[in-house]
Amino acid sequence: MSSNPASSHRKRVEHHDVPNHAHALTFSCYNRMPLLADTYACSQLAVAVARAMQTQVFDLLGFVFMPEHVHLLVFPRNHDAQISRLLGAIKRPHSYRVKQWMIERADPRLVVLTVRERPGKEVFRFWQEGSGYDRNIINPTYLHQMLDYIHANPVRRGLVKKAGEWRWSSWHSYHAADNHDRELPPIRRIEEVL
């Protein structure tokens, strides 16, 4: 444990990297700001998620990008896959690309997202510190329920009337004939994995 008092209050999330367990992951934008209300930020997140699934040997079973947080359902393809590495492989490159885009446009949010970590060190924070929320899932019925829950998130929030109207979701991959928007990360259907 760090002796730094600022880090001692951070929420610690344990990741149980157990073979054949799916994971329901949730992580948030810095201070729950609606940073993913921006099409560019979402499209870059889609790229980062797709690349991370390949490099970190996970299958993406489902997802929804909300304005201020993300839900992912993932399944490890081998015993070496680790959630912490997967999250780093998504967040770091995504944050870097969005920061460069904001710099080019002199985006005023840069001031709020540049945080003084300690004297002489400032960092850009697109994502809330910590690893978010992680739940292991072994029951296929519960996994389908979780998928339905995340797909309904934009409806519950009043952003759309039907889940299929929200672009930044895997809903179409499960329910529509034209099931894949090429800008979204490809998914592997639950029944193909379990």
C-alpha cells in the first residue's frame, strides 16, 4: 500500500482472472463527466476496445458506451488473459488519441481534464482512476440477463425509446439482420463461447 495519503482512499477492485469466467466490466469517465457524448471519443473507444480484445486475448460478448461510463462483457480466450491488462490496453491508447484531438482543437475541457497529480506533475485524465467494477459470471442465464441490462441502459436513462436506437451498443449484433456497424468493435455471441 502506498504511503501517499491521496492514494490510500482509492477504491481497490480485485480482478479474479479465472479461466472460463466471463466478466461484466464497468468503468467511468473522469468525475462522471459525459465525455463519451462526443462521436469522436466513442469511435476511438470502439477502435481501442477492438484492438485490446485482439492483443489481450479476450472475446467481446457485449457492450454499451454511455455518455459518462462504459459496460463491457468479456470472456478470456486463454489462461493468461488478465482484466487489468485489458483495461490498460483500452484506456491508455484511447485517452492518448482523445487528448491529441482535444489539443488540436483547443478544446476547453482540457483544463478540467488536466489534473495536478503532485507538485510539478500534471496528467490528463479521460478515465476515472481505478479499475472500475468487475463481476465474474459463470452462469449463462445470468450472462444473458446482464447483456439485456446493459443494452437497456440508454432506454432507462431516457436517451432513446428503444435499445436498437442507441448506436454505441452491441444490441444490433444480437437482434438485427444488418448486425454490424463497421465502426463498432466486433463481438462474439454468448452462445458461441459458453
